[in-house]
Amino acid sequence: MAVEALYTKIEKTIQLNVGVIVLESSSGFPLNESNLYLVEQNGRIIWKAEKPDISTYFSRVKLNEDGNTFSAYTIHGHACELDLKTGKLISFTSIQ
């Protein structure tokens, strides 16, 4: 599925049955928005990942083996676990 970036350039995509997880570059991305989101096959955004801090952006993302969660890391040193269905934070820790 071809996905278009919302604001910057796409750094990573992960194909799922329900759509595609997209990680956009943080450079030039609006501060109040999440640069990590899930897009349906029809192009509609299902969720935008909840950030642990409004002033940070996501820098890496990977699926977890349980099939229900994914891990993401921020440019400010947060390691996050998020719900795959909702994009909501389950937990996070600061790794700086």
C-alpha cells in the first residue's frame, strides 16, 4: 500500500492487516502532532500515537512479539510501550 507523508518524509512503515504504521521524520514536523500513526488501506488515519511528552517526537518503532503492542523510542530518551489497536501509551520510561 502506498502511503503519503502528512508533513515531512516517511522514515519507516510497518504493514499490518488493518493498515500501515507510519513513522515520519521529526525534522519540520508540527510540535503538537504525533509523527507516528496508523493509516487504513483507504488512507484514513486510525490513530496517532500518544506521546509521553508534548515536546518530543518518535525516532524508532518496532512490533512486539505479543501481537498486541509495539515499542517506540523518542528523541528525548523515552522508551514506550503502546497499544497496537489504539496508539495509546501503556507505559514508558526515560532511558537517558
